[in-house]
Amino acid sequence: MPTGHLRIAGGLCAVALALGAGACGSGGSSSSTTSSAAAGKPASGGKPLTVGISLSLSGDFSDPGNAALRGYKLWADSVNAKGGILGRKVVLKVVDDTSSPNQVVTNYQTLINRDHVDLTFGPFSTLLTAPAAAVANRYGYAFPEPAGGGPAVFKEKLGNVFFVQPAPVVNCGDPFVAWLQTLPAGQRPKTAAYPTLDDPFAAPIVDRARKSLEAAGVKTVFKTVYPPETADFTPIVQKYANAKPDLVFAGTQSDDAYAQVKAMVQQKFSPKYLFLSNGANSPTEFPTKVGKANTDGIFSCGDWFADLKSSGNPQFVAAYLSKYRGRPDEIDPGSAEAYAVGQLVEEVAAKTKKVDNKTIISSLHQGTWPVIEGNLSWNPDGSPKGSTLMVEWIGSQLLPVYPQATALHAPTTPKPAWGG
């Protein structure tokens, strides 16, 4: 799931990652660093299977980009520990796109035409995935991707795209809107504000939710679309705080979500309901950015959690904690999303005894594929056919709270006052 202003960093950082190998250095070098195994000497004796990936290791998307990197690396470690895919050790060639749509295009062109990678996996964000997917499609590469689920990705109707989450991100607010309708009439919000980042991920979520809420009788008292380079959110928050909405439904990425919460805390404005489309759904970054005491009662959408009874999830959680430490509830969903991308390719190879782009594309367009993100299937445009979850911060923990069938806690209302 993308963020705010694109600070373009100089240079590239390319990394070839194999089992136990690979580190990203600083500076403007585009050269790779590899171990002997990553350099093409797998223990099985077969030719390595090289996967090209562009990720935001710097710039505004660096937090979620690095979460995805952890997931990709963990999958490579896991599959290589089992002997690779069809006897071929997996090598990840990861290149920094600096959170830039222009750089991501250059990266995939280079990975495909110069480096001749065998496969490509997707970057972070709709903003970067849409142009990257077009490059991969031009050269016949499958493009399973973890975090580009906005309409801009699917409107191109590219047959090579597979968004590896349960639902398109435009549905992010649907569970929240549905849950509000279950509340007694006296508890439902009467008024709402809609501050929205000008972003192909965030804006469609807010538009969809606003129309549904207005149809349900929730009066819009404020709405604005702010540019990605917005740094000071004090004026925006002041405007919608003056309107005294019961609900703030914000179309956010990461940095702008953090900044908006900080501005609300500073102005002592605490709405009864606060929904942030992204940023608040990071169990590790969000509390460190806004303060642990300022998280409770904030809603977002989610696609994965540690207790999910999905294919391979207990093994993923155990492997993640062994490699990266921490607690299960601190695992960023972005890591799970990236891990699931690798799972898909692994499953196709196990079923077809082949690992090539044509086979991956044709196979994933058929049937249902069980991964840690759930049982996934796709429409022809690459959008998944499932539904998303509503999550809420409760007792300083991010928990799934709706629908009830997957909830670990009932939703709590109203949002408590800021903790400081």
C-alpha cells in the first residue's frame, strides 16, 4: 500500500540476495554485491533462478519498501533451504527505485534487458506498480505484485498482473462503512471530513467511501485533495477541526498519515471516528511515528494478520520471528504480502513442474491459489476476487475487528482522547 512527496535520491543501490547473502550499501552505486552462491554457484548445480525486483529502499516509500524486502528475503531463504525451485536456487536482484515512478520504469527495463532476470516481482505502491507492470508486460514477464492494488493498475487490463492481496485497495473502506451501518442510529456519525492525498491509491478509496456514507445520510462538512509535497498539515487539520466532524475518513499513505495524526494531537482535535487508509495499518511504524499512546481507536484496512489460518502462515510467522525477532503482532503486513508473491511462483512450479513466465501467467488465471494472504483468485485484469478486513488499534495493538468471522476483538467506540 504508497505515500507522499517523492524525494528523489541520487543513484541506485542494486543488491543480489541469496540465502544468507546480500546487503544494500549507501551511496550512488548500481553495482551488485553477492556471495559465491548468489554469483551463480548454487549447491544443486542447476542454473540460479534470478528474480528482478525494484523496491523503494529510500525516499518516501522506504518504510513499506523495506518491509517488503524483508518478506522477499525471507521467502528466498525458505525456498532455498528446501533446495530452491525445481532444483534451482533463487537469487533476488533488488534495485532501489528511490520511490520514483520514473526510476521504477528504468529499473525494470534494466533488469529485463541488461540483467536478463528470469522473473520479475512487483514494487511497493500503485504509483510505482502501474508503470512497472506495463514494462514487464511489454516483454512477456509475469508480474505478481504485493502492494499495487489501486484502479490505475487494473484499468490497463494487463494479463500479466496479479495483485497478491485478497481484494483491490479501492475496497479498503468497505468493511468500515458496512460496520457503521450495524451501529444503532444514535451512535453512527452524522458528519464527516475527507482529507485526501492526491494519489492513485488513496483518492479512489475516499471517493468510494464518501459516496456510500453520503447515501447513508452522513453529511460531508469538509473535503480536500492535498498534493504529495504537503509537509505541514496544521492548516488542513485546523480547517476540518473547525467543522467539528464526527468522522474523519482520510485517504493517506504513510508519511502524510503520521503528519496528520501529529497535527490533530497538537491541536487537541480527536474525532469520534478516525479512519486512515494507509499508514495506520503498520503495526511497527505507526506507533513509533505518532506515539504509542496516540494509536488507540484509529481504524484502517488490512489484508493479513499473524493469527490468520491460511496456507503456510504459521511457518511464515515462525520463520519471520526467527530471522527478524520481535512479536507476531509487530510483523508488518507488507512483509507477508511480499512473501506470498514468492509462494505463488513456488506453487505454480510445484504443480506444473515448470518455472517460466508463460506458465506462471496461464496458471494463475485458473483456479484458486492458497497462500498466507488467503485463497486467492483473480479477474482477467489482475484484481483479486476476495474481500478485505477492518483493523483497529486497541490497547496499543493493531487487531482485525470486522467482519466478525475473522475478528480478534470487537470494534471499540468512540475513539479515546489523544494520549499525549
